[in-house]
Amino acid sequence: MDKPQTIEEMLAYYDRRIDDLQAENELLRAENESLEKRLREHSVSEKSKGNALLQPGKEYDLYPQEIHEILMDLLAEARKTVLKGSRRAHILDDLLAANTTKNIPGKKTTALKNALKGYTDLDPALRRKLKDLGIDVAEQGRKHYKLKYYGDDRYSASMACTGGDGGRGGRNLAAELIQKFF
């Protein structure tokens, strides 16, 4: 449309513009209400899912879904000792089937064992592999390194600067770190 020339044309133009903006505003408000409703429903659904079995504690995930992965791993281990055909077995089987995981603790375990196999010294490649697993390496004197899991002082270990024992030191260290970290 051309520029309004007269006052009547300007008033008509702005009346139409106001009507258009009010209509757009109503559409956006309706869409916003719909999205807010979906968000509330999703939030209630997520809360009921999370609260169905366990209340969250004060611990937090060091990597995405860590606590879930560890709990599922523990349930799978517990399942091995439960009598087949028992109520406990059925509950554990149901929970394990309903809760998928990426088996991150298992993958980290395998990667750490492979990284420390035949360990003789901490070269940049090994340091990078440990970092990828969430293990921070800091100097601690001339004979040892201090390892921390995701920088958390509660999960730490010492690593000899030079591995000996024909690779046994690396295997032993891997076993210790797996128990403490994963």
C-alpha cells in the first residue's frame, strides 16, 4: 500500500494495523498458553516418573545420566544373586527392561583397562585418554601423580610415575580406579 496521504487514510491505515497486531497478539497468546500447558504437563509427568521409585539425594551427575547408569548397573549386578522366578527377580527384570542405559560405566571400565595395559610412563596420549574418562592428573612429587575423578577430591588415587612389574602395575591401578570411580 502507498503512503497514506490524508488524515482519513492515515487513520484507516493505523486502524487496520492495530487490528492486525491485535489478531497476531491473540494468536501468540494462545500459542504461549498452549506451550505453557504442555510444559506443566511434562513437568508433572517428569516429577511423577522421578518420584515413582526414588527421591533424588544430594549427589549430582558428574557426567550426563551418571547416577541412572550406576543404579542400573547395580540392579543388574543384584539380579545375578536373586532367585529365578521370585518376586524380586520379576521386579528387577521389569526395571532393567524399562530403563535403558548406554552402559557408560562398562565402556569406561574397558577403556581404562586398555589405556593402562602395559603402563610404563604417563605420555601425552595416556594423559588424554585419562582426561576423556574424566580422570584429572596432577603432579604429586617425583614418584607419583595424583588422580581425581572429575576434579572431586573424594575420588582420588595415586599413580606411580613409572609403571613396573611387566604391566601388572597398570592392571592393578585400573582395578583400583574402576572400584573407586566407576
